[in-house]
Amino acid sequence: MSLVRITQLAVSLDGYATGEGQSVDAPFGHAGGRLMEWMAATRLGAHVHGQPATAPFGVDDAMVHAGWDGSIGAEIMGRRKFTPQTGPWADDGWRGWWGEEPPFETPVFVMTHHPRPSIEMANGTSFHFVDGSPEEVLAMAREAAGGTDVRIGGGPTVVRQFLAAGLVDHAHLVIVPIILGRGVSLWEGLEGIEERYDMRSVVSPTTGVTHLTMQRRAG
């Protein structure tokens, strides 16, 4: 069976995976770009942002490429990763923060209490807006993935739901050495989750972030 994975989810030292005050101009709220600065310094990060891939290979590049190795066949994300809007959808033409060629290149299932027609993008990415439990949405994503892995792409509320439901097989978290003080917590309500996972970590000498991997224990 395909794996359910979290890849390169950035988290502050105090456990926040996004800041407070999200808006169209600030997808990470008051955190700004600080949670993802480490990735911008990698070769893949530069490519995604349309910059020359001149960074040296290292721990950060190796960990990022492990999450973008072609094994992901579908993605699940929360509505707040797709848009800062809440409530009924506004007819404003919003198609996400990523332009016409989002980096996913797979079906993406956006969890929302307000389903709407799907959006097809130029490069094979499609956004499907669905209402359902984590188990129900995962079943949709697995069918679309056709035997390949499913990524839980964020934000932290959705990731927390899938972890709490025991649906995640492998996670790669990036602990960024900043204190946000407020925002959306990744760990709230997940006390003792370390008992279900084997955890390993490595510190990047280039960016100072800590790459934490969580592998579900057998049995």
C-alpha cells in the first residue's frame, strides 16, 4: 500500500508551523518568510522560485529531494494553505499562491466545509475542494494516486488532524531556530505522539535548521 507522508514541514522552536495574521500578502502571517528561508537556499528551492540552482549540495538539499523524488501521486492540504479566505468562496478568481504552474503536478485535495468545482492548472496540478473526515479524504487521494504515495501538505491544522488519527506513516519536519510566540501550533493535542514513532534528527551546518524524521513503529 502507498505511504502517507509529510515532507519538509517547517516548524518554529516553539512549535508553530505558521504565524498569526495570514493574508493574501502574508501566507505565513507574521512569520513572513522566516520559516522557509532555509529551503530558498537549496537548489530545488531556487528552482521553484525561478532562480538559478547554484547552492552547494548538502544536508538540506538531500532532505528536500527525498520529498520530491517523484513518488508522490496526490496531495492533501487544508483550505488555509490554498487561500486566506474563510466561509463561502468569493468569486474573485483566486487560484492559489503558486501561479498557473504550481509545484505539485498531481491532484491536490483541499479540505474545506465549502466544496466547489475543481480547478485544472497548466502543468498537471488539479485542485479538488472536498468536505470529509481525514479518513474519507485520504481514500479519495489514494485512489487518485494510483498506488503511489500521498503527501499531507499542510497547513498545521490538517497535519495535526492526520497525525492524531494515526494516518501518517512518515514525516519530515524542519525545526527552524526562531521563536514565533503565536500562530498555529503543530503539536497541540498530540501529547505522547513520540511513543508511536521512531525519531531521528540531523542539524544542517549550512542553515542551522534541524531535520527531524518520524517513522511509524511497526505493530
